[in-house]
Amino acid sequence: MIASMELDTRWEVGVADVATTKLFENERVAVWEMLLAPGESTGLHTHDREYFFHVLEGSTLRTSDGNGERVGDFEFKTGSTNWISIEGDEVVLGSTRAPATHDAKNLGSTRYREILVEFK
């Protein structure tokens, strides 16, 4: 018997367009694969849940805020795993903070690929 489940659609508008494939979802987590070709952007989206991501193909990503203003450029190396916490309206990676609503663009010459696990 296959159980049906209602998917949380909050991410469908934001990350779903770039998180190419939702690999798994249940009441505790959503697991995504994100691909960004060179020069491609995620589009503006908002993170409101803590998550981690594992980089399968690294690159440098430029983060911009909701007004299109550059927040910073971040190099994510292949094989790295990164924890993101949410504090108010910011995402926090170590000592780095960025707006929870942002866009990320692949500045590299190769594809960027990650697996993202969002906690509900």
C-alpha cells in the first residue's frame, strides 16, 4: 500500500524552480537536489527553516538581497557540508550572515550541485 502525503508547498514558489528535484519529503524533512549552471541564479527565495547542504560539485556563488544588492561571494568546495541556522530574518553559516530572503548566482565556469536537507 502506498500512503499519500500532502506536500508542504511553501518551497514550491521559492526554491523549487532551482532545486531541480525534490528527492524526498516527510513530516520531518524535505530533501532537495539543487543544480545551477554557470551564470544561473536561484531566483529570489526565503529560508525559514534550518537546513544543511552537501556540495557535490563546488563553485563560487554570489548572494544578493531582496533588492538585488550584493551581500557577498562565497566559495563552496566539492565535498563540503554546511549547516545553516535561522536567526530572525537572517540565515547564518558560521560567522557569516545573509538575509533569509535572497538570490544566489553561480559565478563559476562549471555547474554547481548540492543536496539540501531542510528540517521541519
